[in-house]
Amino acid sequence: MQTRNRRVRLASSALMALTLAATAAACGSDDEGTTADGKVKLTVATFNEFGYEELIEEYNAMQDDVVVEQKKAGTANEHQDNLYTKLAAGSGLSDIEAIEVDWWSALMEQSDAFADLSDPEVEGRWLDWKTEAATTPDGALIGYGTDIGPEGICYRADLFEKAGMPTDREKVAEMFGTWDDYFEAGRQFVKKVPDTAWYDSSGGTAQAMINQVEYSFEDEDNTVIAAENPEVKEVFDTITANAADGLSTGLTQWSEDWTASFQDNGFATMACPGWMLGVIEGNADGVEGWDIANVFPGGGGNWGGSYLTVPAQGDNVEEAKELAKWLTAPEQQIKAFEAKGTFPSQAEALDDPALTGSTNAFFNDAPTGEILADRAEAVPFIAHKGPKFADINTAFQQAIQRVDEGQESADEAWDSFLADIERLG
């Protein structure tokens, strides 16, 4: 799933360093491993929207001796905090833990804390790059891929009409070939509809742009290059300048105020990976006018995606492996896509007519399957995210937010970001 704003964890490296030692003595999962009537109890910890609610009901109906419970954190922040804390403690994790791709490199350094999921039955199931990212140097597969995040632009057609802008999704796509085009359209929009921002958050838009930089915060050897990378500085300068022009809501993505802004015409557009469709539909329940354009400024972009892991500390590791394998099978991922718009990473699922022919009533019956498949094909590379990416990205996001909130000038916030990088080492 998706990169979200996180608190800076300047001590996270030290925390994670404790994990292996703690895990060696670990036992037990988040709850006792059996129910009162002696059935195996499995817990699945997720965040935001994975589309698993009906799938878990289906799995439970298939089982005589297993009962599955989903534990869904409200935000990725909450889930990541719980994950890191309980990894370090060596106990308390769910039988299956969802891992967002931006945390993946750091957790790969603690791969012994997770069960090897290698299985002949799953070979070739995923896109090659999805599997390669979850495979350790010694060949262990520690994560089963769930979704990927090919991006389009979601927009409020009713607000576009109010501004005298095209509303047809094909014509909208013609407006957003580059980021300059997108931001210029936004400047024209806010002049005509001054009570509504152009996009949902500076942080979210910055994240979409960073995801188009192949080596943003770390190079291919995982050397930190964020401070001297001109592409990072360009994103920072562009976003803070556009916020000053009134294009951003000024809200932190995933905050309560951000969620509320979906209901009060708070903004007109947002960067929209497949998993965001379910988030929008949930937050904007009852709001009419949403649509999605088959375009992304500057070409293709991938935002997010996740894996399911099985912590080695669990009481029911083998049963958890079977559940993780079932949840990430192509047919189940098609159902998750239909439920919440999470775009599958399974090669077989990408050709499924249920995906390619799917539409979304909430988004004006848009052919979301076809659009997202096109957007996936437009992705030129998957941005490199090394072990320190999440921490540096948190600092980057917070620096942008301080400018949005008037706490610092753009120059001051950039200097603070550089200081954070130095402290992270």
C-alpha cells in the first residue's frame, strides 16, 4: 500500500538493531493461538484498505479448524509503530503482518525475524520485480506481494465544471502531460474557485513526484544522497512554491482534517494510485462528481504496494503461511481489487477480464481496470528505496508540512531537513 506521512524515527535504526536478538527469544503471537473451543486462531494485521474483509469471511467459511481475525490499523503510522515496537520486543505480532513497500528495505535487514515463504506453488505468481524485492541474498522469500500502485489523477468533475474546465476524462488527461501543466491548471482553478484547493496535500503530491525519481534519497549502493540530489531539491522547491500559491489544502495526508476535506469540497484533484480509490470512496461517501483520468504528469508512476509476511515468532506459522498464500493468489487479489481498488501484483491477475473490464460506479463508471493497467505499463522503473528511505522521507514530508503550516520558511525547512539527514547518519 501506500507511502504515508510518518513521524521521524531518528532512533529507528537502533530499534531495528535490537530485533534479531529479541526475536531469538521470542514466543507467542498477538493473541493466544487457539480459541476457547480449540480452533487455531490467526490474526492478520493490515492498515488502510486491503480489501480483505469479505475474503476473510470466505476463508473462515471454508475452514473447520481455523478462525481468522483481521486487525486493521486506521493509518500506516499506527501499523508501523506497532510493527517496529513488537519486533524489537520479540513478541506480540499478529500471525500475518502487512508491510508497506517503503519499510521493506529496512525490514529485509531483519529477515530472520520472518518465516521463509518459498513454495513451488507460488513460483511465477508475481511480477518479477515484486518477488525480487522480497527475496533475501540467500534465496529466502519473506513476503508475498499484495498490490502495486500505478497512478492516475482522480478529480472532481463537478468542481472542474464550476471552474469552466473540461470534465470529460479524455480531455482532462490531455491537460496533465507534465507537472508544469498540472500545476498551471491548478493556478487557473484556484483563481476561479478560490475556496477550494487544487490538490489534497503537499505531502501527497510531493510523494508522487519523488516516486518518479529512480534514486532520490539513496543511490544504488544505499549511500544517502538526499542532501545533494538536485531532483530532491527541485521537488521540494516546486511543492513549497505551489503551496504558497494556494494550490494545496495545507493538510497532512491521513489526518482527521484531511479526511473531513473530502466532504466539504476541500480540493479538486489528487494523485491516485489504485489503492487510493477505496480510500476516496470511503472518505467521500455521498459526494458525487469523482472521476479518474488515464494520465499521470511526467509519465508513469508507482506509489506504494505491500507484502504479507509471517513473523517467525508466531504460534501458528504453518497455518499462517497457508492463509497468506491464499490471500495473495490471483483470484483473491481480483476480489480485493473489486472491493477496494487495490491493483494486483500477480502476473495472471493482470490479464483477467474481471480486472481489464472492470468499472467503478463511484468514479462515474470509469473503466478503472483498463486505466490502471495502462498506468502500470507506463511505469518506467520502480524507484529505489533503501534502508533509510522511510526515515528520510518522513523528514522530507515534515519539512514540507512545516512550510505549509507557516512554522518555517522554505529555506529554513530545507536547512532543517538537511540537519535531519545528518542526524540519521
